[in-house]
Amino acid sequence: MVDRLVNSEANARRIGNVEACFGSSGQPLRVPGRVLVGEGVLTKLCRKKSKPRQFFLFNDILVYGNIVITKKKTKGAQLSVSTWYNKQHIIPLETVRLKSLEDDGNLRNGWQIISATKSFAVYAATATEKSEWMAHINKCITDLLAKSGKKAATEHSPVWVPDSDAPVCMHCHKVKFTTLNRRHHCRKCGKVVCGGCSAQKFLLPQMSSKPMRVCDNCYDLLTSGTNVNDDNHNPGPDSLIDQDSSGEDDDDEDDDESDSPVSSNNTTPTGDDQLEPTFYPGNQPLQLSS
């Protein structure tokens, strides 16, 4: 099914359009054997708040980026609107697994995208869209692993606890976070901890080539040789935010004030602006879950 589109003009044109929308800020995406399976907007739960992100599902990678809508007035006083993307992120599908999330208040139709380098939660506009996205992603993962002969990844990065869910350190339960006492996230378990409870760093090869900040509890387990099981130490379904894979302390690239270039004519879309996702013919899973 996907193989039929590998060398098609339509597939080449679609991938070229994605590259063009990211411009010089993105990496080249046209490689032999790659197919664009689908694309659409999902709401991504970042460190401080939910934000719309444009996602592109290929048969071997998942790409997403910030959405920038540029509005300009032409000489004839007409409004010209263009959409482009920045801050491109690429996640190899061979390291990904999905975890469906129960609806929780306003957080509905969500699932976790869990990978070796980056894990976070996303939400679709409807239950049908959630089913479509999860079915297509899972099919791509299954096909990719079967074709490569590789086994599914066993080491995954954690999903970070949102800042708003941790008014005090989750390790010592004493330090209250303020402007001076800032939050830090353990790169192993994803919990929010104070500086005193996360002074150590440890090399987590699947996330970075540099040692990364970990909480005292994870550091003790890691240095003792104890297997720190991701499922046991993940914060759980109520704590679902993106993590920074740069290796720096707590800079979350998705929470920059510079989501779009500094211009009064640039905006970002709201949930009401989200369009239905597009999955291209020839990529359909045999059966979508209801």
C-alpha cells in the first residue's frame, strides 16, 4: 500500500511542500523510500500550556513544528494569509510506542507519543481523529519494524509533569517554587524537583550524549545499577507534558516567547482553527478502531 506511493509524483510533491513550509529552519525530508502518510494539527501539552502543533506522519518518522500564520496587507488593501512552520522536530518511528489516555475534563481524545528521546501527550479534536491517528501511526511502526527486522525500543524518555501540577518539590515535599526557587525536571522520571534535590547529572545515552539532570532518587537507582523501569517512574496519565531533549537544565523550546517571529502580523491558530487531518490514499490501515 505505502510502497505504491514511494516513487509517485504526488508523494514527491507533498514532501517537497512540507520542506518548503519549514524553509531553511528544517532538515531535508526527501530520502529514498520515504512516504508522507498523513498530516494535521494536534494539540500538544507543553510544559506550561497546551499549544497547537502541525504534525506530519511519514512511514519512518514523525515530524512536527510550530505553526506561524503570517497576515499581510497588499497594495489593494486585500489581506494575504500564509502558513509556515518553524522549530522542526523529527522522531524516528522505530523508537515510538503509543499509550491511549482516558478523557479528563477538557483534556479529551488524547494519547502519549513515547520515544527514546522525547515523550509527550497530544490531543485530537474528536474521538474519530484520535482513532485515525493512532491506527496510522501504529501501522507505520509495525510495518517499519517488520521490514527492518528490529525489535521495539525498550528505553524511553519520560513524560514531564506540568509546572502547574507541582507547587512544591515532588522529592522533598518541602521547597515551594517561586521566582527564585525555580523548577527543574528529572530527565529520568519526569518529576518536578528543586535544585537541591536534582544537583546530580547522569548519562542517559538514548536522550543525549551529555550527562543530564536527574533527581536524587533516580540518581541513587541509576548508580546502584538498579533498573529504573519507565512505567514505574513515569508520572502517570495526569502528568503529560513535553520534555526538552537538549540536555540543558529546563529550557522548553516549545514554550519560547518566540514561537513566531516578532511581528504584529504573525499569529498562531487556536483550537477552533484546526482542520481535520489528511491521510493520503494508499496508506489506509486495514481497519480503524472505533
